Amino acid sequence: MFVLSRPAMAAIVVAATIAASASSSVVVGWTMPTAFPTGAGNVPTGTSYLPPGPNGPGVADQGTNTAGSQIRSVHAAAAATYTSPAGNGSPHSFSSNNWNTGDFYEISFSPAGITDSLMLSWDQARSSTGPAAFKVAISLNGGAFMDLFNYTVLQSGGGGAPGTWSSTTYNPLYTFETWLGVLWQPKVSPSSVVIRFVNREAFASAATGSNRIDNVFVKIIPAPGAVALLGVAGLAASRRRRA
């Protein structure tokens, strides 16, 4: 009978504990599990975005800090319309058209109780005539927005596209990720966070050109000590198995 030594067993218990913690590290997350009614006007307005939830429209459907959170899109063109096509491995995404320079997707949430560094990740794609040049900007405590970096959105579907979004198959080519920890200093202690994904292009080549976003997550990054401990735990268990 295979029996683990006490040190190896303890290491496995520690690893399991850290893994469980990591799996519940989502602060806020939007996977757009339910379609919202199509139509014009900035989203969300009234109860146009689902799931409605107890905290109003656009509330995050995952995470520890969903209360008061929101996702929306703001366009200068009144003709902008919003739809819920297939996401990147999820049932729906948040899509809009009629993009002008400065139009954006936006998430907002409270970081109450969060003292660790954070990571932002999201999926984004465009149609063949949708805007490709975007930037991420952040505002803490209602202050001015600060640009973090520029990025390029890949086309989904059609000639020349590297892939096509599907409600059943996730494609990592469309996933972006950035560390927010550099802004998360104890002396700041933000009470509110707003993050925008801002279009940097002039009016798209066609008014119907669309851009969509999905699987937007803000997650806690495990402390360096926890990551190192997880590595030691895995090494101890691995050595025992080879003995």
C-alpha cells in the first residue's frame, strides 16, 4: 500500500488550501450569462441589461464584490445598438457598433476588503469593419483617468480572421491580461475603481462595424509567499511519488 510521509501529506494539504483560495480569488467578473434586449441607447439603462440582480442592471455575475458593480458601454452616436452574440466560450458577449474615437466599454466596482495586488483580464474581438485600436484607462476614487497601455483587437470570423468566437469553444488568442498591482498601494486605499476599454480610432470603416467584450475579470494575485509555498508543496509530493 502506498503511504505518504507526514511532511508530504502536510505539503499536499497546504497546496490544496492554496488552490482552493486561488479558485475563489475573483473580485468581480462579467460573463454575460443572459442576453439583454437589443436596441439603441447606452447600456445598461433602466433594466435593459440582464441579469438584473439585487444591485441594479449590469451587476457582475461572479466575485466577492458584486454589490454596486456595473458594466456599460458609452457611444457618442445615438444610433449605436447593442446585441448579445456568442461569447468566447460562453453563451453571450456584450457587443456594440457605431464606434467613434473615445467610445468605450466600462466596468466599475468597489475594492472594499481587498489588500492584495489585482489582475485584470478580458476577451475582446471585432468584426471586419469594427475598431481595432483600443487602450485601457483606470480611475481611482473618482479621479482623472490614467492610461495604462494600448492594445489591438483581433477580428473574429470572416476572411483573414485568426478564429471565430463560439459559445462552446474558448480561444485564448482573444484574451488580454494586465497587472493592476502597481496602482494598489496602501496609501491609496481606493474606495471605487472604474476601468475603461477605450476606442482610439476614428469612426469605423462602416457604421455597422462592431466590437464585443466578454469574460471580464478582476482577480486577486496570490501573495509571493503563497506561490512559493505552493511550489514547495508540489515538489515535496512529487519527490515522494518517485521514491
